[in-house]
Amino acid sequence: MARRSLAIVAFGILSSGCATYQSSDSTQNIDLRYQAGDYAVLAESIESQLKLVDSETGELLAVTPSGNILLHLEAAESWRLTGNKERSIEHYDVIETLFKDEDTEGYGKKIAEGIGAVLINDSVRSYEPPPAERILTNFYKALSFWSSGELDNARVEFNRANERARIAVESYQKMIEKEQKKNEKDDGANKNLHSDGVQKALAQNFPNIEYWEVFDSFVNPAVAYINSIFLAHGPSADVSKAETLMQRVSGMIGDNALINEDLLNLRQHGRLTNGKPQRWIIFESGLSPVYGEKKFSIPWITPNALIQVSVALPELIDRPSGMGVNGLAIDNQALEFLPFARMDMVMRTEFKKRWPATVSRAVVSAATKAVLQDQMGRKFGVLGNLAGTVYANASASADTRAWHAMPEQWSLAKVSAQQESSLRIPYGNGEYKEVMLPANQNTLIYIKQPTPHAAPLVEMFYL
């Protein structure tokens, strides 16, 4: 009877073993559609997954919180890239509600999720979008409102993006302090966690984290820069705040001649130019890194033996897009871009901050399974040990969930606006998107293009 029960348990564990988020069919389909520029097809597919399509008429239903933040994120940005700002904003509004639900969920639910993470893995926890994703939701929503002429709503969203960066600093500081308190405990689990064997395994599998180039805060320099431009124009301009944000951007990214020029003009002239009409062309391009999974073994001391247990941790993986800044031209003259913000640095900043807590949860989970494996081996012999091993290996899985519509980098070009010009952006198989730019008008041209195959979104803002 015991042997039969063990077989059933082993089968159940194997059949419920968690596949990583990146390997799911749904995620791969999202990636392929997005990289091909099939934004409308992708958006409609996600709407179906969210059950927001009328089964009889095929018409879209009102957007309601489904609980799946990631699908709403992908749908929102896909609709924005098609030019459907209204549907995009509906999803972003729901995302805001889901953020609040996640932030205010009950203590009991968080405890239950924590226990589930120990017994299974982090992927059973409800998804908590990191600051980078939260900030970009407000940023993209701000751009939609701004391009629609709803300046007050755009200002609200830029302010929310700034506030999210501030909150992130406080939240991660609390997380760090919590981990430090855990590390001060003199118990067997903590000694094992900091043992030479475990630390060596971590160093071998993640050798470069301590050398990563990261920001000292959670501010996305691209968001702050465009917010500064927004604040510096129009009858409601706040030049002082615009200068403060521009100074912050300059301090984050170092020497950049174009941004230094903007900062100097704000200080000397109280505006973004020295009086001559200017065009700012911002190119949001490429594909952000995603999270993959790295599995390896660590030694763990149980009350009866030293055993090897399986640990799975997330790792950042680049997604080559083939996108460069070459090829864009005004009046057949190639634009010269300077990259000024990289998404990998933004993501690494967060990843490095939460790394100790991520490792701690993964190792504690592995330790719990190690003790179970040891107990099953002593109670049921070889079969028990086998079932324990199956459980530990099958349930060791990293949380690899992330928003896939984030870019690789932002680049900036500035040119004179003294004459009417034609901006051409290549994509696909020899195709171009052409936009006419007015003469003698300060303008911000914002372009988003994930891959060379995908049609770009081009938005123009008059300053």
C-alpha cells in the first residue's frame, strides 16, 4: 500500500511539474507575433485568452480585471502599437486596478503564497510586476494621453511613474532589511545557506552579478527625460521641475552631448532650445531581456546525511532583435543617434536588489524538499528516496514571468526644424514609413520598433 501511494505521489508531482513561463506555448506565440509586428492579431488573440470577445458576434467586450496582469500588459501595448489608444488605455486602467489589488492583498494570502513557494516554487506566487514594468505602464499611458491632447491626464501618468520609482526605493530597502535580519539568525538553515558549498555553487552559476553595471535608483532615464521635455513646454510649463529631472537623467547616464545641451538651455534660457526650432527624435528599439531558468545542485546537510538538492533560479537572457539605429533618415540624410537608456540596466538594477531574497526563497524551498527526501528515504527505502528526488527535481522551477513588450534601448537624435522635412523609417522587406515634419515647429517625434520586420509606431508631439 505504501509503495502504491508513493507511486501515485510521484506521478502527481511529475504531471504537475511546472514548465517555465518562457517555454509556454502562449508566451512563445506572443513573442513571435510581437517580433513580426502582427500587433492586431496578437491583441485579438490575447483578448480571446482573457475571454473579452463575444462568442456570438466576435465583438470586443468591455475590459474587466481578469487577474492576469501579464496578459493585460501585452494586450495594452499591442493595441497601442496598432494605434488603438482607447482600447489600450482601457487595459492600462484595468492594470492599475490589478496593481492595487496585488499591493493590498491580505496577509493570509501572502502567507499562503509563501508556503506554496517553499513547497513548490516561486511561480505559484501571484505575479508582482517589478518597478520597471509598473513605470512603463504609466509612461505608455502618458504618451497615449499626450498624443490625444489630454495633457492633464498625461501629467497624472508621468507623476505616477515618478511616484512608483520613489516607492520602489522604499520597498526594496525594506526587503533588504528583512533579508539582513534573516541572515542574523543562528539556525541550521541559515548556516547551510551561507555554507562554502552553497556559496560556491551560486558563484559558479552566477559569476558576474556583483560586477553588473546598474543604476543607483529605480528611475528609468528615458521616462524621466521625456517627462522633462513634457514639463518644459506649453502654457503650464514647470521649467524648474523639468530642469531637476534633466539633471537626474544627466547624472544617471553620464556624458551625453545632446542631453547636456538640453540641460544647459533649461538653465540659461528657461526652455529646451536657444531660440531656433528643434526636433527631438527618440527611437525606442529592440527587445528587452527576458528571464530564463538555470538549474543546478547544491549540497545540503540534513540531520542524517549530506545530500545534493536541485535549485532553480532566474537569469536574465538577452533577446537579439537585429535592430540598430542605422537606416532612419530625414530628407535622405542619415540620422545620427546617441543611445541614452538601456532596458537591461533598468532590469539588472531591480534583479540585483531582489537577488538575495530570490536566492533565499529558492534555497529554503530546496532545503524543505531535501528534508522530505531524507525522511522518505529513511521511511520507505529506495522507493521513498526516488519519490523524494522526483518531487525535488520536478518542482524546482524559477519564476520567469515578465512583460515582453519592453525595448532594448532608447536613442536620441536632434536636428534643426527650420524647413519642412520627410522622415523615413525602414521596416519589413524594403518598406518605409514616411512622416512629414513641419517647418519652424519644435517637435518631439517618438518611434517604437521592436525588430526590423515590425512596422514602427510613430507619434509626433508639438512643443
